[in-house]
Amino acid sequence: MEWNIAQLEKTSADDGVITAHWRVSKTLEEHTASSYGTCSFTPDVESEGFIAYADLTEEVVIGWVQAELDVETIEAGLDSNLAALITPVTTYGMPWVATV
């Protein structure tokens, strides 16, 4: 699984992150499944664990995001999507149109 942060939203007053836009993807063979979402936060500049925007790393924010989500369910969904791509239960087309 590959987790990424696509974008952050922060308050101008204290540079506290209020929203993280995240993406996770998994590739198997030539197929890729992905999911995208957001997590909201309420920054507290007075808290001991507050990290200023300029000092954040992607790894820190991924940790925040994963702490808010049901990571196992998201990853299971990606596995299910990959299985359906690799061995489709339905196919599409029209018998009178030649396939390439």
C-alpha cells in the first residue's frame, strides 16, 4: 500500500492543519486500485503535541490520517477492487463489434 497526502488546508492565524486530503493505492500486476478522502482536524496551538505547519512531514500527517480511519477496511476494499480487476465477474462489449 502506498499512502500519500495530496493537499493540506491550514488556518492563516496559527498555521494549524484543519484538513488533510489523502490517497492510498495498491498495485498488483498491471492493475492499480486507489481510494481518496479527507480528514478534518481541530488544531490546538497550546497542546504539547502541536506541530507547526513548516515542521510537518508527510509521514506525520499520514499517521494523523491513519489514526482517524479504519485502515484495515480501506485496505481490504482495495484488495477486493484488485481482485475484481484481475478476475472480473462481469465483462462488457458487443458481439457484433470486433475487439482490438
